[in-house]
Amino acid sequence: MQRNVGLQILSVGSGLLLLAALYLVFVYAPLEAVMGAVQRVFYFHVAAGWVGALAFLVAFVAGLLHLRRGSLLADRVALCSSEIGLVFISMNIVSGAIWARPIWNTWWTWDPRLTTATISWLLYAAYLLLRQGIEDPQRRGRFAAVYGVIAFASVPLTFAAIRIFRSIHPVVIGAGAPGAKGSFDMTPAMRDTLLFSLLAFTVLYGALLWHRLRLERLSERVAQLRLRILQA
């Protein structure tokens, strides 16, 4: 019961934080002088990318724990976090295309950041599909854990791509590449809005993960009850 109350508090809190983030993005943050209103996508774009990377990091750690201890809970966390991460990475890629169209004059270009992000998306989409092809829970958990640990290499590569390779993608954290299309200097209000958006999306991730774990446990109970009925 306590966990349900905690989940309700976390869910309501994440909703309030998202509303506050919307206010900051559309009211508090100033209009960027060159890019105009489309720059406001930036706050959601970065926050979605951050949550996607965080979710895959959690799945990576959970995969290591499963390999070390054989924990079914860790395997469950890895699955649920990977699903959420894939959703947020999809949001990141789509919002990036919306931002890029008026700035780069194209919806898509095979820039190092976009390419590595796409590779990461494909790897985790394959992770979810491959899990469905193995029926034995123990074998599925071990296989998924090994695959998830290897697939996580794409996440830091995506972050570092614009610092290693020549890229037109702006660098948000650290010094931006000279002449990068779409780069801009953030005012204090913009920086505060970005940080708050990151916080709001992080809390939202926590609430979604908790909800997804509860659904997964209920799904497993239903499967166990169905098996008992068939064996009776």
C-alpha cells in the first residue's frame, strides 16, 4: 500500500513538474534571436535524449546485476527501462528532425550524432524483439543481459560522436564547434529552463519505470495463474 501511495505522489509530482517546465519553455525562456520559436524544441529534445541515455544506463547496470546474481528483478528492470529508453530516444530523434528542418533546411542528414543515435535506436529495438523469441526465462534473461551490456556501448558513442568526428550538430555541454549550424549561446534563463526540463523528465522517467515494473509483475502473475489452470 505504501508503494502505491509513493507511486501516486511521484506521478502527480512528475505531472506538476512537466507543467512547470512547459511554463518555463514557452513563457520564461526568452525567444532565441536567430532561430526563433523553433528553438524551444531544444529543451524537450535534450531532455528526451538525456532520459533515453539514463534509461539505457539503468538497463546496463541491471543487466550486469542479472549476470552476476541471476536476479529476475534485475532482468525485469532491464526490460522495462529499455522500453522506456526506446520511447524517449524516439522522441529525441523526431524532435531533432523538427528542429533541424528550418535550421539545416532538411529533416535528416547522416551527421555523426544522428547516425549513432539511429544505431542505438536499432540496437535496442532489436533487443526487445529478440527477447520475444526466447521462451525460457533464465536463458532469455542471460541472453538479454549480455546483449544489453554490449548494446550500451552505442550510448556513450552517441554522446561523444560530435566531439570525435566532424559534425554540424551543436554541442550543448562544453564548447561548441565553431560554425556548427544550429549552435547558440544560452542566456541564464535558457540554462535554468534546460536544467529544470532535465529534472522534470528525470522524475517522469522514475514514475514511468515504477508503473512499468508494476505492470510487468502483474503480467507475470497472470502467466503463472494461467499455467496453474492449464496444469490442473
